[in-house]
Amino acid sequence: PAHALAYVQIAAKTERRVGFAIH
């Protein structure tokens, strides 16, 4: 549970970074 939430949070940050890099 706790690690799952952290994973989701990290994934969201990565997605934002990737999206920013692409755009």
C-alpha cells in the first residue's frame, strides 16, 4: 500500500517530466 502510493507518485512525476521534455 505505502510503496504502491509512492510508486504512483513517482510515476506521475516521471510522466510530467517526460511530457515536458516531449513538448
